Amino acid sequence: MNDIITVRASSISDLFDCAYRFEGRQILGMRSPASRAMVLGTAVHAGTALFDQARMEGNPIKPDEAAGAVVDKLRDPGEDVRADENDMSPKDAEIIGLTLHTKYCTEISPRYEFRAVELDLGGLDIDVPDQGVTVRITGHLDRSRTSILPGAHALRISDLKTGARAATKDGKADVRGKALQLGLYQILAEMALNTPVDPVGEIIGLGTSKSTPIGVSEIASPKQQILGRGDGSPSLIEIAANMMKTGYFPPNPRSMTCGPKFCPRWNSCAYHE
């Protein structure tokens, strides 16, 4: 019987960015306080999800009616928030959060006919015979929208991302490093909803800088990265299974998020400068 290794879809990118940080967070359970920027992302997600859910159920509400969820989460995040002099102020976070919420509700949400919001995807077991393990992928589409685009015949997974560089002024979303998580969401959604999923995925970017840019960009075939190309090269699932089975979690001191703000293992890590 294969060993079962459980991985959350939202953490898979971390494994391939800095596996040492992944081990600290996902296997050793190490945690660090959230930044205000992280709380801002959660708050914007809460407000936009409420707005989309109401639209999907046929009882649309105004952006202002859903904006209370943004403010509530910012003022009571329900977790420790790191005090950082370089972080945005609570007032700035509220202004940016409400601006992005309104932009999303008026400029992005109307483009879609929603099939699911806040969808619990359960789990999917992927056997990796060469490694003698089964990778169990779990996920929750907490920042995603499953929708039918006009003229399309399959569901499209559109993952909502926030961050200082999440979008550009010319209306493009930052898709770097997003294909892994999006590909897993596609696989899970196809199983959970028992319906074909568009091979093209989408990132909806909401920029948390003061200029609050928003943008949408496509990713051609994110699922293919997960399952492999069929040419004999290992799939990312096979590579991940090998790392987790052997306990091989190499550090990456050149990661863009290598620092005390992002890594709970920073103080005990001997590999960064």
C-alpha cells in the first residue's frame, strides 16, 4: 500500500520556490504573524466573494453593501498581525482595500457568469508508482471563481490574487509562479463539479499599491505542468512526491520571499545571507 502524502493546492508553489520554507510551514507547522498586506488580501477576498455569491444566487447586491466585509476583516483579522514600520498603515489599507473591492465589483465581476464561489474541492489522490506514494491534493477555491465565459462550453478557473505587483498599469495580471496552483485547482474542480474545465486558466490581479491597478491574464495550460507532457520527463507531481517521500527540502536563499517577513524559519535558517 502506498504512503499517502497530503499537500494543499495553495502550498505547492512554495515547495518549488523554497522547499526548506515549505517544510517549515506545511510539515513542521511553523507560523509567523501575518503582515497587514496579507490581511488586506484576505479582506478584499471576503468582500468580493460576498458580492459574487450574491450575483450567482440571483440576489445581486451593490458593491457598497459587500464592502462591510472588507472593513470588518481589516479591523478584526482574527490572527496576529506583525507590526512593521515599513508596512502600510491601517488607514491606507482600508482605502486601498475599498478601492480594489469597488473596482473588482464594477469592472471585473460583470464579465462572468459564476458557477461556484468559495468551493470546497475535497481531495484528489494521485498515485505515483515510481515513488511508491500517493499524493493527496486538497483545496478550497477561496480566492477563485469558477465561471462560464460568454460563448464558452467549459468552466474556466480564475484565481484572484492581490499584492503590490499583482497587476500592472496596462491591465495585465502577474502570472509568474501561478501556474502550479492554478493547474491543481483545475484538476480538483473538474473532479468536484464533474464537468470539463477549460484548459486555459486565468489570474485576476488586484494591485495593492496606492495606484490600485487591476488586470486579468491567461495561462495557457497550467494543468499540463502538474500532470506532465507525456514525453518521459517527470511531472511536477512526481518531483514533489520524491521530495516529500525522501525528506529532501533544499533551501533557496535567492527566493524573492526569502526574508523574516515571509519565512517562519528565517531565524533558525543557516542558508540565507
